[in-house]
Amino acid sequence: MTTENIKTASEVITEFLDTQAKDEALDADTVAAVGKLRKDDDLSKVKLLRKLEEARKAALKADVADAEEAGDD
């Protein structure tokens, strides 16, 4: 018989999200949005897709604003 500690799904997801939060290569707003859904115990496929879409639109909007500012020089 083994005494190996098998993690629960909740522990695996929490560990994964904690690791993602430390990855500077990832979009911080996206990771924060997913983490907030998880923290609020509101992480579902539909809500995750909505949050990802909102983050994508915000990033695109910021890119357009940056491009317009750069063009004003």
C-alpha cells in the first residue's frame, strides 16, 4: 500500500493558477480574471470564455490606442 499524497482536482487547479500568475510571459489581466473566477468559486466554461473575450477586447483596444498615440508624433 502506498502513502503517496494524491492531490484533489481543486488542489491541482489552484496550483496551476498560482504557477500561471507567476509567469511574466502571460497576460497579467487574463490570469487575474481567471484567478478571480476561481477564487469566487465561479469558474465555469461559459464565464471563463466571457472573461477571456473581455480581456482580449481590452488588449486589442489598448493596442489601438497605443498605435494612435505613436502616430500622433
